[in-house]
Amino acid sequence: MERVLSSELPAHVGERVKLAGWLHHQRQMRSFIFVVMRDRAGLAQVVVEGPPMGEVAGFLPETVLEVEGRVVPSAQAPGGIEVVEPSFRVLSAPTGLPAVELFRPSLKEQLPTILDNASIALRHPRQRAAFSIAAASAAGFRSTLDDLGFTEIHTPKLVGTATESGANVFQLDYFGRPAYLAQSPQFYKQMLVGVFERVYEVGPVFRAEPHDTVRHLAEYTSLDAEMGFIEDHHTVMAVAREAVAGMSTAITERAGPAAALLGLTPPHVPEVIPEVDFTEAQTMIEAATGERVLGELDLAPAHERWLGDWALHTHGSDFLFVTGYPMAKRPFYTHPDPTRPSVSNSFDLLFRGLELMTGGQRLHRYEDYIAALAERQQATEPLETYLQAFRAGMPPHGGFAIGLERWTARVTGAANIRETTLFPRDLNRLAP
Amino acid sequence: MERVLSSELPAHVGERVKLAGWLHHQRQMRSFIFVVMRDRAGLAQVVVEGPPMGEVAGFLPETVLEVEGRVVPSAQAPGGIEVVEPSFRVLSAPTGLPAVELFRPSLKEQLPTILDNASIALRHPRQRAAFSIAAASAAGFRSTLDDLGFTEIHTPKLVGTATESGANVFQLDYFGRPAYLAQSPQFYKQMLVGVFERVYEVGPVFRAEPHDTVRHLAEYTSLDAEMGFIEDHHTVMAVAREAVAGMSTAITERAGPAAALLGLTPPHVPEVIPEVDFTEAQTMIEAATGERVLGELDLAPAHERWLGDWALHTHGSDFLFVTGYPMAKRPFYTHPDPTRPSVSNSFDLLFRGLELMTGGQRLHRYEDYIAALAERQQATEPLETYLQAFRAGMPPHGGFAIGLERWTARVTGAANIRETTLFPRDLNRLAP
């Protein structure tokens, strides 16, 4: 008999079917047992009566089972359906009780216990739902950019030169030489604009983050895009808007049950995301709060939250582009505003008052790179193979990056980014 | 005026259009200049006559240009179309002649020069075509497995325990502790079968390969899949066949122009890929060649080639599954054939006589892991968080892995795997 999934039971009312999965929970009643089976699609209730009760009562939680039985409607059962007259076949028995109790509607364990026992805790339907949403989001990112003529790339994670500044980089021995783990695909995606014009990558990036916070990871998944022949950063922002809208739509289309389980509605992305200038934002914040913020080079988290509220109330938008950041706080490859050299052609995208994405226009002329590096007293020699691309003719270009785990945390309302990372890596955690 | 791509010119005959791209080549004739423009879609011929000839003659190869002109049919032009009466706008000028001559039908430089100057060499239409085929293949892998109910995962590349044996692993300092770069997502994809039943990952893997060959890289992109509730390795092989067929179809559907440029036909994947038992294969090879091979624990490359020829002549197939490999040469997590304990439930997939994929059924019972590790005198303690999953109930499961660069090399006929890796990493190469 072909296996059916729990979600397929409504199509088989009156038939005998075979389910397979894990014994999620069992409740002993006087004359029968409710067995809840879990498979990749969800849960199914099985009613055990008579002689098999003795055998079933001995099954430990997480026993891997095949169940054959008849599908019947049942007003009391979750989903209005249950399986009766079951026979069981044990595929695999656990060695004892699981370290995490999976039967509750939500896990009651603390986060460290959940993370220490990730391969078990992730089995809980609510825990795994976040990762269905992450997978759908990544698929939406890719399909949106595919449709816009982008090419998927895979760039090296072992690099000879740290991408960003020297701090926060993992170093290793590479056949007798020092190598680093890529902090981003920044240099490579720019070089490949010279090849494919439009590129994206979904892959790991590494930060030796010495801070143990709810927002930082030593390894995360970056959704990176870069494109050539732009007017300025607004061309990039328009594509970034499409990418985020595609991610949100994909949650509905590809992870509907997971979204329903978590009771969440994928965010609405306006056709045109409102935009505010950095200095105007500071002026508004000063006027509203009385705080002195004008002249500061970046927005504090509290100010981003204020702007998030402002965008929601003024524009009805969960999203807000902030543009016009000072050049001083942006990396050396950032393109300035041609009319205001101390201001960058870059942007952050705030989502519900939290930074979700950073992007901007990059320098594209070789001589501008030489000047920018000289001004920052940074040597050109370690960047030789990067600068090679600019010596050979590069179009005006720009791009952006989104942290997949951060996006998923925002969408699901997770308080700690570790809840949206399968096996998080931080200052203290290298296992499982 | 909106930019059009070179591939869109046929739809604009008689109109004035704007192209943007790189000056790929120019040929000076007596009274005009042929300018070949390159963009992400291909090449376009522009005819320059009269006064602009002086300016255009001064453009270096790889100058980034916008060209406005009128599209006309032309029997002599490549593609039957050309752009006349052009005006040019320089977006970015190179600093000199490129280190690689891009105008030839194929690059004439040696591979080390090509790799040293990758950001330029990859701009050649034939060079970049291989990566369009790689991107299409990865997309085909993902969409096929999506349709079969698989969930995309992102597992850590920084790990506390080396996945395979101790050799060939990169080690680094992780906040004062040793960590390793993942040689494969093997342990994690198995653990996640307990969560999602069916998972796949497209991501980098790392091997500290001390061999400088045409087949080995220190970092490559692995297409990994793992699935639960299987009968045995044949269930896995059926899905692996679908994945490879989906990859081949995606080349046609998503990278048609690249395939045409390289003159290749995506491989035909039979509905059922022929299968041969390891010992039977050795017997055939002995009978045909006179070589003593029975009793050897693996197939030599020459024997894989012999089997590739045999599959083509006997079954008309580019693909051949070899099953029944001795347990002795397979990793500790391999499931034995229940009827022949020294033989594994594993497989290799040969493509045109070369190993493309390895896979098989894995152990799923905790006690089988303990026994297998004891037999190999391997400690269980470093594997504690992996074994955790098996203590908690795991279904019969298995999976497979394909190297994306190796697949692309086979499909395109590249002699060296570095030709299908954007920025290869090997014993000697860490840049660009």
C-alpha cells in the first residue's frame, strides 16, 4: 500500500490508508488510546481500541511507525478526521524519552536546552514551521531575480583577503598560507557584474562576532544581489523592493500551512516603499523626541524603531527606505551622491523598525577606488585581483544583501535569531 | 530611452534603440568601423560611419558604452541584424588593454593566465556560458526536489567535528577552540530527515585536498539530498534519477542560448537508469580485458570508463548505476545489504564513464551506529549531537550528493574542473 501524508487524509475518507511518521503523543482513555502521528505534512489522530492497546501503550514518544487504518470523519478530532481500526509496524524505536517534550502546543524548554537538542526540538511543528518559511522566502528571492535576468553564482568562501575591515574575520591555515572565511560575497559579486551584469547568491557568510546578542550569529545565510547599468541607488532599491515582495508572496504560495500554524500573515510590501532622507529623519526625530541626534553618523536602534512607527502611521507601510547616510560610516566601495560628496548613494531598508537590508551604488571607476583607498589609508595590494575588474571597464552598479535568518525572525516574530537558524553558531556554540 | 538587450534587437527592426554593454571588438575597414558590443545576452554588431569614426577608433576593448542607433536587417551581419547611425556615450573607460584577449571565438590563453585574470576572462561568452549552465542545473535540481516535497536547508559550515575521516579537513580557531570547515552536510542532512523527512541543500563544501589534479578542488558546490521512509537504496536512486533528469531539462529550458553557444545537447536521462552490481561489473571487466580485478574493493577510473562504454553500447545510456560496493570502502553510516552483510546498500552514478554522484541507504538505528563505530574503533563522543537524532527515532533513510562543478564539466566537456568554477580554490590558488 502506498503511503499517504497526514494532509492527504481528507481525500481518503472511508478508505484504508497507510500513514508513516513519528508517534507524536498518546493519550490513554478508559477504553481506547488517542495516538497522534506526526509526519512532514502535519499531525493525524489515530484511535486504538481493543487488543492492540497493550502494544501501543508501550510505544515511546518518537517511535517511528507505519499505521494502516480506515479514515473516518469525526467531529471531535482535530481537522475533523481520524484513523480507526489501526495496525502498527515499528520502523525504529527510540532508546528512551526525548530530551525535549514535543507533545505540547509550544515547547516549554528554555532556548539553550532547545538548541542543545536541536535535532529533536526542531521536530516540533511550530519549530520547523519557521524553516519552511525560510525555504519559501529563499525560493521567492531566487525566482524573482531569475525573472529579472539575474544569474545565480557560487563564490568562494575561502578568501585570501578579508572583504570588510580586519575585525570579525575567521582566519585559517590554507596549505601553509593564511586564508579567511568570506564575510560577504561583496567583492566577487561586483567582479561578476562585469560578466553577467546581474547576479545573486544565496550562501553562508562568516563573522567572528565577539558579541553574544539576540541579533548576531557567527555564520548566517546571506541573500546577495548586484546589478550593472543602474542610474543610481534608486535603480537598486526598485529591484530590492521586487525581491522582498517576491519573498513575501512565496511564503503564501509555498509555506501556507506553516504560516497558518504560526498565525502569521506575510508582510504587505507597498508598490513603492516610502523613502526618507537620513538628515530629514534625524530632524523629525529631534522635533518629536527632543533628543539631539542631528550630526550623528548613524541611526540608533531606538531611532529606527521610531521611524518604523512613523512609516506605519504616515504611510501605512511596514517598510521604509532610509537614504542619504553619511559616507563616513559606509565601506570604501560606496558611491557618493554626485551633488553632495559627504553623502552616500546608499540605503537601508527598515522592516517594522529594524534594519533588514543594506545596499547602495558602488564606485565603478578604477581611479575612484584608488582615491577612496588612499583617503582611508588602506593598501591596494591585497585588493589587486578585485581592482583588476575595475581596470577593465565596469558599468555603474550597485546591490544589496538580506540576512535570511533575520528576515525570517522578523516575519515570524521570533525574539532571538537563533530560533530561525537550524544549528546556530555563536561565541559559545559550535554544536550540534 | 529604455535599454534593450542584444537578444531583443530582432523585435526592433526599423526602430531606434539604446544598447548598453562592453566594447567587445572593433574592426576598422576603409570607410567604416564594425563595433561588436557585448551585453549579458550576447553580441550585437554596430556599424560606424563618418565623423564618429575618430572617437570610436580611440575606444579601448572593454570600454563600457551606451549606444543609440537604428536596427536594420543585414545579410552579412551575425544574426542577420545590425545597428546603424550610432551615437555613443562612454559610461566607463578601462585603464589599458585587458590581460586576456576577449575578441577571439575562444580564448587562446593558457588556463593559469585565464584563472589569474578571472574577472576578465569570464567575460568571454564561451567562458561565462558554462556558468549559465551551472545556474540552470542548480535551479533544476531544486525545482525537481521542491516538487517531490523536499525542504531546502542551510546547515553550518563551521563544525566542531569533522564529517568524514580526519584527513583533508581545514581547521581554524573558533573563539579559542578548534573548529573545522564542513566536508559535507552529511550529518546535518541526516539529522534533519527527523524533522522534514526530505531535505536538500545547495552549498559549499571544503576539502583540504593535497592533490593538484584536474578533478579536485579545495572548495566546491555540493547538491545534497536526503530522504526518510525509504525501502532501501533503490528508493533513493529513483529520486536521484529525477534530480538528474530535472537538471538536464533545466539546461534546455533556462540556458538554451548558452548550450547552443557551446554546441552541446543536454544529456538524455533514461526513464530507468540501467544498474549493474559491483561484482558482476568486475566479472565483466575481467572477462573483457583479462585484468584481475575481482576482489578489489573499488573501481579504478579505467574500469569506470569501461563500464561507461558498456552502458552506452548495451543500454544506449550515458548513465549507469553501480550498486553492491563492499562495505569496507564506504563510510561508517552506510547501511549493509541485509542479505549480504559485507555488501553495502549504496550506489555510484556513472555519467559517460565518470563518477558523478555517490549515495546510499544509511543506518537508522542507534545501536547499529554504536556497533559500526566500535568496529571501526572510532569514538562516539565527538559524534554525540549527531547520534542524539538516532536515539530519538529515525526512519530508514538515504541520500546522495552531486558536485555541481563536476556535473557542469561533464556536460560541457571541460577537461579541467577549474573551467567550471568561477574562482577555483586548490593547493596553489587562493585568488582571485
